[in-house]
Amino acid sequence: MTAVPRTAHRAVGETGEPDGERSAGGRPDGERADGARAEPRGGWADWPRRVPTDPRTYLLPLAFVLVAGVLLAVYQNLLSARAQASLDLWASTNLDNLHSHPVGAMVASALVMDGHPWQNLLLTALSLYAAVLRFGTWRTLAITGAGQVFGTIVSEEILGVRIASGGLPEQLRHVLDIGPSYVMVAALGAVAVRGGPGRWAMRGICALGLALMGPTLFGGLGVLDFTAIGHTTALLFGVGASWALPARGARPGRVPGARAVLTSRRRFLPAWGRAAEDTG
């Protein structure tokens, strides 16, 4: 005689639940054999559930797009060429400006863009969004702020030493150095290195972005180009700040891996309880 599983007896005779509320194995729909609830199936059909609904996730990247976008539109459409040059020179994080108005220059240089400005704006906003997803708004500000500040200070101080030693011309004290690249590099590096478990796609995209832009960002490092030094410093300080700060949702003093241990324990206890019933 074939033995009928105990769970089947419980489904029909002990619980009295109507047919259709339990799976073929006698368990409620969505419950695994070990008693834990099964995770919803992934795939493209499941992507709306994965989209963050917390509006704070979008606050920093949208604020950057709004401020930098309005400034860029005014810059391109309303300012004369002379006014544009004056704004660029004032916002540049060169040696002269760092001595006269360091805070204003560091903030403005991340919002005033040259080269391909709209492309730079979009890439920086996406990098900020990826960082906020992982670290939250305030930690992302700390990470990108560290990249901007230390990337600027280290690169310009090295440039100043080379000028003072006669290795470079004095005119480089007024060099044009604007754009959000230090912010973008710090954010991408932090997510690529410390993106967290289960975020391999996001980490891979950030790492790929750094690799594709690498020749432009770090190409002059061998000849001590000050922008290449700044990008390298921003990357290192951004990654370092991401390790110094807890990730989004982390609890201070939490032991790494504790969640996995507790989850395994919860999954073990229901199965152990059913085994006790079977032997009782």
C-alpha cells in the first residue's frame, strides 16, 4: 500500500481548508518544503516591483539635472561669449580660484560643463542615481563630495608644486578646469566596488562605464596630467568613503553575514518543528 504524505492528510482532514488553497504537495501556495515563503519569480514581467517607489531615491539626481540643466540652458542661449568665458573662469577650480573662493569654485565647477555638456549631465545624473540606490542621498553626497574636494585639492597642489619648481609655466595657475567628472568618477567607483550582494548588473554597468571612459579620464596619468591625477584621486577617495560609510539600510555595529545566518535559522526551525510532529 502506498503511503500518503502526512501533509496531504492535514490538508484534507485536519485543517478543513477548502480545496484550491493548497498546492499539490499539500502546502499553501508560495510555501516551500522547508516552511519559508517562496520569493516571487523574477523576469521582465517582475520589473515594476523592482522600481524604487521612495521619492527620496530620485531627489538628488533630479535636483542635479534641474539645477545643472537650467544653468546650461541659460549658458547656451542667453549668455554672450564674453559672459560665458567669465563664468567658466570664475567656476574653474584652478590655483588662483582655490585661494580666492574655494567653496564657490568647487560647487560651481561641478555644474558648469564644457565639451559635450548634455551628455556629461546625463551620465552624472545616472551615476548619482546608482549611488543613491546603494548608499542613500546623504552618503552619496559624502562620497561624491569627497571625490570632488580631494580630487581638486590633490591635483591642483601637485600642479602648483610643478609650477613652483619651474617644470610647468606660470600660466597654468589660471587653467580652465570645470565639469562634474570628479563627482561622476567617485559615484561610479563606489558602486562598482561596493555595490552590494545581488547588484551585479549595476556594479558591472558602473565598472564598464569607468573602463570605457578610462582613456579619457586617466590617459595622462603617466605624464602627471593634473586632470588625470584628479580623476584617479576622486576614484580612490570615492571608493574609500563608500567603505567608511555604512550602506543604505545597514545598522551600526551589525555583524557581516548575520542576516544570512538568521535567515537560515528561520528556514530551519519550521522544518524542524514538522519533523518533531512526524516523530511524535
